[in-house]
Amino acid sequence: MTNSKIEVSNRDIYDALPETARTTGSTILMTGAFGGIGQQLSAYLLAQGTAASIIPISRRSPENSPINSYNLTTEVPDLKNIKNGENEPVKIDWIVHLATTCKVEEDLQMLRNLLQCAEENNISNFLYMSSWVVHFPEAYLHDEYIKMKRQCEQFLSDKRNLPDCIKTVQIIRPSVVIGKGLAWSNVLTDLSAIAPIIPKAFTRSFLSIKELNQTIESIINHNKISISNTENLQVLTLTLLGQRASLSEKAAEHAPSDIPSTIWKLIKPLFGAIAILLLIWSPNILGISREIILCLFAITYLLISFYQKILPLILAKISDYLAGFFYIRFEPETEVDILALVDCRNSNIRIRGYDNARLYFRNPNSSEYTTISLKKFNKILSVDTKKMTIRVQSGTHFAQLLPYLEQQGLWLDNYPNYHFISIGACILTAVHGSSLSYSFIADLVTWIRYYDRQTDKIIEIKRDEKDFSQVIFNTEKLGEIVILEVELKVCKRTYYRLTSEEKELDELRFDDLQNFVRQEQHYEVRVNKPYAKKAYLQSYEEISDATSKEGLLDIKADRIGSIWNVMQKNKFNSWLSSNITQQASINYEWFFQPEDFTRFWAEIRGDRQTYRMYKLLIRYNAKREDVNTPYHGTISIDIEIPVSRAMIECSKQLFLKYRPLEHQGKYSIEKNHIN
Ligand SMILES: Cc1cc2nc3c(=O)[nH]c(=O)nc-3n(C[C@H](O)[C@H](O)[C@H](O)COP(=O)(O)OP(=O)(O)OC[C@H]3O[C@@H](n4cnc5c(N)ncnc54)[C@H](O)[C@@H]3O)c2cc1C
């Protein structure tokens, strides 16, 4: 057998049984080796030399098989008779378990029997082929298959179920595997006839058999080098999403011939030509008037448009609730599930916290990407009242955290006006509030635990460590690292005395804002429009030992922030407000060095025709003694513009002129219109 040979028959698998064993490759006991994936995987592993031999275990082994048939739901395979060239029992390195009955109890029994076989034959490594369906939300699917995969994974993840000899359990969750002769490829071939009328926006994940084979190969090879020497048991889980692709395009690729799409291409212009001819000649077909014929054409056109354009949009909107076919979003609740999904092999994913990027910042994830939102990874882990810290999972947001802290008589020195922002997002994006001592939420962070996708490592880092400031607001790390847990400094429950002041905008000087605001604890300036006459200055004094709450605020949030917080609590209101906002306006926030801000402000104030900006919120983000980033020591301005070509162009020109830092959690002029 040569190494380059990939496509082989069952016969080749037998040819490679122990008699022809290579010394470098692993010996693998494989269930499901005669199935679609099993055959191609065996052939690949043998051809690559990763497997020296593959011992197929099957309920119906072919007659020429040197291995007996075993029904794994009732029997434990007896491997004593399998000998190598020197007539010694073969040392098996891996069990690769692909077979399934799709039934919970029977599949669990298969696992028990295989693990007993592992124990009897001292096998150290176990690879279980699960499925990405384990990520699908339970509420909408009650499929036996999903239940079975979940329970089998749970069984294998419980160390009490594993014999001592097992050192590695690798669970793989592939999405839809396509390849020659595989079930999904056949479905695509069937769909190819209607490929041209499948809306282009219908996408789903496809994993090529090649990718799957290569991943399993690398796991087996990697394991040989690094893991097999360790004493500790490792249970590793990996979800393989493959690539998202348009179902229509994928189906077309699988067409036996290109006839349907050719027909469709011909029909489309024909359709338009007939409509024009009808207009010109106004024939009276079958006694039907020209108007009715035109109406029928218009209706048909609208229906096709609805099917091709509007229906996918509607489905995309409700995709959170659609599992399976159009599934483009996962909300994992455990670290294992997050790590399985964000593996760097899954290149077409977007990591999100609460996902305001999609809700409010015109940054929906295109259908080629799968969103991994951490909003359900939101447990409060511990509170230390001596150290005055709290540890949370990164999906925790302020609307959850503040009430929890209040119950303990605790609070935060700073938080944003809008509370539905995840703590994880506060590490990589410059989320801030009005405090001057702790301008950014990251200023309260004492410890972070994150996963680095490139190095495949979980890293813990304290505030006083050198690398801490390399992580904070580091735009290069967006998408590269995943914040898992965060520790924040807390304080005693505080109330606020608000002082509002109206000031002539002409009298307001921003160049000395930094000196002025030093006297305050929280400070922000609201201006309705750059050319308005008045500015509204708001400062909050913190009162932590109040005997009476009279005249004090429970929460510091301006009117707009409070309205958003109320809206976001209700799903319908949230949906409505996010849709209306996205249609009407764009919101971005820029951070300037004070002197640059003065120039910028003079420019936008000087031309009321050009700079149609609204709801401006100006803050000073003080420098800190301990950890500083380019965002510290800046003046920030939160800007709302109407969705118009002129204002986008104008924002682009301003950006190019002043090169401010952008709030990466909001709309980015640079990413959307410059790069
Ligand atoms: C109504 C409203 C009011 C707002 N008010 C304020 C305000 O007062 N002050 C302020 O500073 N901002 C404010 N914002 C902006 C807000 O801070 C950002 O949009 C923030 O990024 C949203 O958090 P999120 O959890 O939704 O992040 P997402 O939108 O989900 O993600 C934003 C970015 O952070 C990254 N990210 C998120 N979580 C993680 C993680 N765990 N690991 C790695 N990367 C991650 C994502 O990759 C993405 O690039 C407001 C937004 C809205 C909609």
C-alpha cells in the first residue's frame, strides 16, 4: 500500500490488519468502519500512515473478515485472538467509535461494552464521534438523536465511568459531513434540481470529509507526541463547524449536470422580455385584458422577490429560534461547549457577548458566519468580601450583576448607563461610565481568565502582571481570544446625589475639562446638537453612608440610559427598539487627546449645515496610575448620525482627518467605510 492512496475499498482495510502492521502508526479499533464516514476515514488514516492497522468492529462483518461480528449493544468484543506477525496480542492504541443506533439506551450500552473492551485490552485512547446537534437549544428540539448524543457525551465526560487505563477521551462534534457517497452529499444532489430557486441567503455549515479526516489524523498524531505520556485523564471536546455556505450554491455544486440552472438562467430574461412585449403590443390573450396580465406578472414578480429576498430576511431574524437547517447562532452555557466551538479550526465564527453589535450597531453577522454568543455563560462564581471582589463568567451583564451586588450590600464604582452589556465585552472594548476614578469598567478588573485561540491555551492574568495592559482594549485580540471569567473590584452600596446644570455651550471649554472634572466623582456633558445653545452638565456625588435615601438616586443613569434599560427588559420592546434604531440612526463613539478634541469640536460646531449630529455625550476618561491604555487620558464623544450617505461620508472624512480611537463595541466608521 502506498501513502498517497486515499480512496480504498473495505478490502484495503483488511489488507492493513495486524499482519501488515507498520511500526510507526497507531493500531485502531474502529466501530462503524464500514459506514460512509468510517470507510473513508480508515482509508485516509492508513494511507497517511497514521494508522498502522485498523480493526473494524461491526455487527455484520463480511465473511472474509478475520474479526468476528459483534453486536456492541449486547456484547464486549473479544480481541484475544488478534495477533501480530510475531504471534503476540496486538497492542491497540485507540478506539474510534463512529457507530450509532440513534437510540439512547443502546448507544450508552455500546459505550459501556467498548470501555470494558478497553479495560480488558489496556487501551488508553478513546475517540467518540458525537455531533454538533448537542449545541442546539433543547426547548425547540426533542429529537432522540440529540438526547442520545448528549447523554453519551455526559457518560464519557464522567471520569467514574472510565477504566483507569483510559488517558484520553476525545469527543468530536462535526456539523454536516459531505463527501463522496455520504448521506448529505446525496441530499445535496437531490436538491440540485431546485438549486436556482433556493434563496441565496439560506446557508448552513458543511464539513468536508477531508477536513474531518485531517482533524482526526492530527488528534491521533498529536496525542502520540504530547498527551500519551501524561498520567492525568484528559477529556477533550471539539466542535467542527466546517464552512458555512449557501445551500443553493452547495446544491448546484452537487448537480449531476448543470441543466436546471441553465434553464433558470434562460427563463429569467425571458420573463422580463415577455413583460416588455406585453406592454408594447398589448395583446388580448384568451380574452384576458392587458392590465390583468400585467398585474399577474407583477404579483408573480413580487412573490419571487418575497421568496428570494424577504423570506430569508424574516428567517434570519427569527433564526435564534430556528435550530437545525438554518442554524447560525449558538449560545453555549458551559466552558467545555465554548472551547469546543471557538477552536481555531472553526475559522468562520463571530464571538459575541450580549450581542449589542447585532442588535444596535448595524453589525449583523453575515450568513457565512456562525455566531457564538456568550450571553448564557453568565454565572456569578464567587464574592470575596475581604478582598472586596466578585468573580463572574464573562456573559454576565450589569442588569444581572448590580441587583445581585445590592443584595449583598455591595456595588460597583462605575458602570455604563445601559446595563445590558456583558462583562467580557468590557475587556476588549472601551466600555465606560461616568466615573473619573475608574473611567472604564476595565479599571475595576483585578483578574481575567481567557482562551487564546491560536495557542489553544487558557491564560489567567492579574492586574499587576505586565501582560495585563496588553489585553485591555487590544483590537488585535478581537476574535483571537475569548474572555471566560473576570474578577472585578466591588465597593459598598452607594447612592448618588445628582447635580444638573445648564450652561451656554459657547462658555464651555473642553481644553480644561480634565482640570475641572478632577473635583467631581462622576461627570458627563450632554449636548443635543453641535450647534445647540445649551449643554447639560451632570455630576453625581457618591454617598455610601446615607442614613436616609431622600433626594438620592439608586442608580446613576441618564434619562436615555434608563429608557434603554427598561426597553431591553422586554423581548418585544427590545426587538422593536433595536429595529427602529438601526433603520433611523448610526451610533459611534470616538476618543480624542484633549487638544485634538478641541479642534474637532470647533470644526463640528462651526458648520451647522454639514454636521448633522445628535445626542452628543462627552466624557473625560482619566489616566490611571496602574494600568494605562491609549484610551486613558482622552475625551470621548458619543455621536448619533442619521443613516444618510452624506453623513456617513462626512464622518469618514472627520475620521481620516483626526484619526480618533473608536469604541470597538459600537459602530465603526473605520471598519465599515475605510478598511
Ligand atoms: C443602548 C446602548 C447604550 C450604550 N451605552 C453605553 C455606555 O454608556 N458606555 C459604553 O461604554 N458603551 C455603551 N454602549 C456600547 C456597548 O458598551 C458596546 O456595544 C458593548 O460592546 C456591548 O457589549 P456586548 O456584550 O453586547 O458585546 P457584543 O456586541 O456582543 O460584542 C462586542 C465586541 O466585543 C467582543 N466580545 C464580547 N464578548 C467577548 C468575550 N467574552 N470574549 C472576547 N470578545 C468578546 C466581540 O467579539 C465584539 O467584537 C451602549 C450600547 C447600547 C446599545
